[in-house]
Amino acid sequence: MLTIFNTMTRHKEQFEPLQQGLVTLYACGPTVYDVPHIGNLRTFLFSDLLVRYLERAGYEVRNVMNITDVDDKTIRGAQNDGVTLGEYTQRYTRYFFEDLETLRIRPAWKYPRATEHIDQMLDLVQTLVEKGHAYEHEGSVYFDISSYPGYGKLSGVVPDEQASRQFGRLENDEYEREDVRDFALWKASAPDEPSWDSPWGPGRPGWHIECSTMAIEYLGETIDMHVGAVDLIFPHHENEIAQSEAATGREFVRYWIHPEHLIVEGEKMSKSKGNFFTLRDLLGQDYDPIAIRHQLMTAHYRRQLNFTVEGLAQSQQALTRLWDFADRVDEVPDDAAGEDLSGQVEAARERFDAELDDDLNVPGAMAAVFGLMRQVNPLLAAGRVGAEGARQVRDFFEDADTVLGIIEHEKGSIDEEIDALIAEREQAREAGDYDRADEIRDELLAQGIIIEDTAQGPRWRRAE
Ligand code: AMP
Ligand code: ZN
């Protein structure tokens, strides 16, 4: 039974889907004007973990993630590169999908693109105009927030009397809480911009209308869960609620789920601040993609995660230990006798479930896996794990990994890594760089690997 924090009520609530056995989930996806940074990827990974959890719990999940392929940034990017909007966004959409795959983020049920749903968006805008919630001004259409009494219920903003018809001040889709105002549903296009025909002349959709339209199109007027990082609470999600509920007269979303940001030295990782890492940056420095996945999972989703290279190195070490352990469990012979481990394994599984059920505590669930490893490791080293115990551990790991996605690995990859580090240490010693050589020795020691220098060269063995 999942309890999950709902931003709308500001409480942890017991989750119950609208339809038994089925969960509808909408997550705001990327604006494809650049490669994602790992902050974006943390948020996408969060959706993946939530879906994996729900599927393991027996639900069928329909999860939709939109691709924003028309907005100010994509239009400007295409103009700067001298290519069409489609060519430009296609390039970054491809990078986005590559990054998901690299991080073992499973594909969503659907990835609708904004530019392929213009007609449906125009229908929704038309409905809002007909119902008196929207008005035209110089070829653009604005949502009148004074026409919708619930405005502010998610974010807590309170529109003042002047907020209505304040569209002229800012044309941007993203703005601060102080700038509560009517927002554009449809924007008149400049002559050199891509545009679509509409009853109000050539234009393009605003950002917010895209998500309402595609959520309703694929998941219905009321959806169970809606995910996006905290920066989207206002104005994006507040505006999604206003336009959806004003149009349908129904509750739009039942559980609003907002993961916190990835930060760097106290600041949100973002393109505009220039303090960002992409997945490609990190893979170029030889980090294993699964170590990056692991690092992005080390903080509870409602806490900021402070990204550091040291943290990433620790993830890499933790995984090496875990994979090595899993390999040795696999190598226990089929006929080996040993101790009964069912008590330990069941306790680990219970903890794993309880942690995830409690507001998707992924770090807690990982602690259950690593905790079992620490308990079983000395028994394994002492030859006290038999075929049955090994099978129990393996079954639990397989089960846990359907959510975590960090245990599965290529066999032999660890020995290769260790050999490579030892070779690097030899080179460092030959070059007289003893600090680096000692560093590598300590690094391996932290992973339980002892190097012994013999007359035949260095050898390594596992600490018992
Ligand atoms: P964008 O491509 O900018 O539209 O963002 C895609 C997703 O990443 C949205 O859900 C954002 O809220 C989220 N996001 C942006 N910056 C960060 C960050 N530093 N940490 C976590 N999520 C972020
Ligand atoms: Zn959205």
C-alpha cells in the first residue's frame, strides 16, 4: 500500500487509483532545445522508479510524457542553427531517448509531441473561449484567471485584483510568483516564426496548454498522478489545473507529485546558470552509467540532491561491491550445503517493501539490499552459504532490481575494472607518482580488494 505526498493537500496520503488496478500518470517531459542535464534526468528517473514500483505492486500503469518541441527556446535554437524547427528538435529528442536508455529508464507508455497535437490544443482553447474563461488580444488568446475561483490552490499564490488582464507585461511562459497574471493559451507568431492556422490568425500554442491537452487526450479528464520537479508547481501546474478544470468541470489530477531539485553547491542545476553536467560529460570521464543512476537515487525524492564528483565515486565503489557480491553468490555450486538464510532475506524484503510504501523511499529500499549484502558477505567468505541460501538471495535481488535497476550487470566487468586500476597503479609507480599509486591502493581497499606485490608482479585478492 503506497502512501505518497500530495502537493495539493500537503499531506502524505494513501494512494488509491480511480480505477482498480490501473494507474494513469502524466509527467512533464523535456523541452528539446538542448541535451538534458543530470538534474532533468533525476526527475525523469524518479518517474521511472515510481512506475516500476507501481508495476511491481501489480498495477497496470499508463504513463505519458510529453515532448515540448515548440516554444521560445526551440524556435530560437533552430533559427540560430539555420535549420527547421523539426530538424532541430529531432536532434535533441534523440539525445533525450539515448540518455534514458543509458540510465536504464524504461520507456513511457506514450511520448506525444506538442507539434502533433495542435488541433486538439485549438479545440481546448476554443472551449475555454466559449465558456468565458479565455479572451483574444491581438491574435493571442489568454486565460482569464479571475474567471476561475480555484486559481492558486496548488501553489498557494493569491492573485490580486490587478492580476487579471496583465498579459502585456511578460510574454514568457515561465515567470515568478510575484507575476501572477493571465497567461497565453495561444500566441500570435512573428512572421519569421513557425506557425499554425487558427481562428485568431497564425500562431502557436503556449506551453501550459500542451500538457492539459495531451493528458486529457491519452489519460482522460481526471488522471491519478501528475509528476514534475518543484519548479513546475508555479506557474506551469497551476495553469494546467486552471485551464483543464475550467474546460471540463472535473478535478484534473488526484495526486500531484513534485520531486525536489538536483543542486550544485547550493544552487539548482540549470542551463541558465551554466552549472550543469550532462550524462555525456560524466560518461566521458569514465563513470559507469549505472553509478550515475545510483547516485541520482541516493536522496529521497522530496529532498534536494547535492551532486558531487566524490558522491559519484562513492556510488561507483558501492556498486562494485554489490556486483562482486552478486557474482560470488552466483558462483555458489548447485550442490553446496549451507546455512538457512530465509530469515535474513525475508527481513530484507519486508524492509524493502516498507520503505517504498512510505512515500517511495528509494534510499531506504537500497539500504535493505546493501544491508543484506553486509550480513551475508562474511558467511559467503567463510563458505557457509549453500545453494538454497544463494538462491534466496538471488531471488530477492532480482525482485528488488525490478524497481531499482542497479544490480544487473555484465559478468566479468568488475575483474576488468580492478585489473585496469592495478595497471594504472603500476604506471604511476614507474612514473614515481606514489601519491596516485597509494590512492588507487586505498580505493581498492575500500572495495575490499587487497593488492599484494609479489616477485611476479602485483596480485589481488578479496578481503575476507
Ligand atoms: P525542461 O527540459 O527544462 O522542461 O525540464 C524537464 C524536467 O526537468 C522538468 O520536470 C523540470 O522541472 C526538471 N528540472 C529542471 N531542472 C532540474 C533540476 N536542477 N533538478 C531536478 N529536476 C529539474
Ligand atoms: Zn507540463
